[in-house]
Amino acid sequence: MEGRNDMEQRQAQRRRYDVVVVGGGAAGLSGALTLARARRSVLVIDAGEPRNAPASHVHNYLGRESTPPGELLAIGRGEVTGYGGEIAGGRVASAERLPEDGGFRVVLEDGSSVEARRLLVTTGLVDELPPVPGLAERWGREVLHCPYCHGREVADRPVGVLSVGPLAVHQALMWRQWSDDVTLFRHTGPEPTDEEYEQLAARGVAVVDGEVTGLEVTDDRLTGVRLAGGRVIPREAVVVQARFTARSAVLESLGLAAVPQEMGGEVIGTYVPTDPVGATEVPGVWAAGNVTRLTEQVIGAAAAGLMAGAAINGDLIAEDTRIAVEERRRG
């Protein structure tokens, strides 16, 4: 005989929501909160892999400055469920349109599925680091990429910038705002132009030739950058240019392809295009956060989730009104 929990789980799997949100970060929770407050039935499905998990604190989030990422998410989950929204753990494998009514079926990797009238995809991105031993292990601690996220925390300390592309000089000059001890490691990046060398010299940024082969760590703290010849340059933070790859598999299953994004003539990653409120080219599907804007910070992702949630509710209101008019005419 089927147990009560099994029955409830099967019923939940068959339930149809107004909106299913794929991804439970700042963008997804913000969108879900907006929809739940609008009295929509909403389910957030979260794989539990937030991009900023390695970081100790969230910065530049007005009113929540220096909040640990996990704490911010816990607050958001509580707010969503407080208004009747639901949150479930799981990894979404794909989504498909239902031909009978234009809704969607969301399929999880465990084979279960739920249905929704609309979808909001906020799956974020993956930071792909240069292949230097030690970078991944220190990522989000002393290996950094965004000065607005981490610059204040390493202010006045020795900072190294690892060059892997033409944006490295720009990075070094940016980080010079936070520290007067910045070194640009040429590594595999292109040689700076004469104008760039002059800019670096004027700002007191040292340039070191040679390939970087690893990091020096003492007592679980970064202490230096090791070059191919064995020389170690003392540093307490290393800046890298990660490649930002959108987690776009769910959107791709609906026919939405990720496209390259360039900055300064260099491809820095991939993203899925949307309009200003998050609508994609597929009717009924919205996206928000880093999956659509690679350089968005947490507060911006939350704002994008709000905009998408409001747009989805407006779209559902239009559909509800159309259905009501049709029923009235038939009656």
C-alpha cells in the first residue's frame, strides 16, 4: 500500500503552478517573492549551488552590506514561504511546452516533473578559472575578480593581477584604486602596448614577465605567486579574469541558445538574451540574473528578479482576463 508521504509527493509532482522558478539565488527568490505577494502559486526549484558560495560576505547590497551569502538566501527563502511560495531542492534537467494549453512541464533529473503556466529561469553562471594550480582552491577568498565585490577587503595589501587576455591592464589599473601595491603578472596574456606600459608605470604598477605556475599558501593564507623559474613574488590577493559561462541548459531545452558576450574586443563568456524585463524569445519564458547579465552583482540580480516577476504577473493577468471574457461570452 502506498504511504502517505509517497501519495503527497505524487500529488505535488502533478500540481500545476502559475509560475515555476528554476534557480533559488537572489534573482529567483526576488522574482518568487514578487509573485507570491501577487497571490500567484509559485514553486522555486533550487539545485543548491549558489555562485557566491565561496565568498564570505555579500557587498554593495543596500541594507544588507556584509551579510554572509547563505544568510541572505535563508532570509529570502523565509520571505518567499511566508507569502505562500514553495521551495524545493532538486536539479532541473529540461523544460518543454505543453501543446494542449501553452503551459510548461519542468522535468527534474530524478524523473519527477511539475507543470507551470509560466517559467522564470535564474540559473546563474559558472566561473571558469585559468588552469593555474591553486586558483580554484582559493577562489572567493584571496583569488578574486571583481574590485567592487572584494576590493575593500584587500585594500592596501599586495595584489597580483594574472594576465590571460587583453583586459589585464584594465584590471590592474582598476585594482590600483584599492591598493598602491599592485603587480601585473604577464603569464599568458599579450604584452602591453607602449601606451599601456606608460599608464602602468605612471600608476606605480609593476610588471613581471614569465608564466605563473602556482600559488604559495602558508597557514591557510595566500602568501605569494610562484613563477616557472621558481621565483616567488609575495602577494596576499590574486585577481583573475574568469570566463563567465551561463548555466543555460534549461533555456536551451526550450530552443534558447546562449550567445557570446564581448568586452574590450574579447569574449568574456556567454549569456541568454532577454528584453529589459527578462522576457525571452520564447513566449511564457522569462530569465533574470547572471544567466542574462554576466557582470550583474547580487543587488542587481535581485532587482532583475523583481522586474521579471512583475512582468510575469502582468502577463498572467492579461491571460486571466482573456479567459474570463471568453467564458462570459459563452455564458
